[in-house]
Amino acid sequence: MERAVVLSPTDRLAISVPELTDGSINTPPARADDVEEHDRIVQILKETKGRVGGADGAATRMGMKRTTLVSRLKRLGINPRTFL
């Protein structure tokens, strides 16, 4: 919102729809690489019952940091809580 106010060239605030979203909308992956990654993450989250971090978490099983996996979950629109 602040960015829109600062960048607004007139007295009226005009925001396009993409700027109103917070990125948490579950959108289907667009690229083939994303589809493969999405399916792999979903499978591992099912195996770990939605656990992302920790010794038995999905991030460890995938060989990455928890924060990296969280970023990918957001990018792919995956909510790990649905696998509890």
C-alpha cells in the first residue's frame, strides 16, 4: 500500500489487482520444472505430515534449509498445514 502511495503520479490512488494480492493465493504451477518440484514437495510433505523444519522435516529430507523450502512453498502456493 505504501509503495502505491509513493509511486502514485496523481492525487488519486490507483492500484491494479496484482498489487492487492499478498502472494498466498494457491495458483497452479506454470512451468514443467515447477510442476515436478511441486509434486516432489507435496509428496515429501505428506510423508512428514506437514512438518517443514527439524531433523525429520521436509527441508532436511530434500537437502535444503528450512527457509529455502518456505520460500518455495510460497512461490508454488503450497500450504504445509493441509498435510497435518
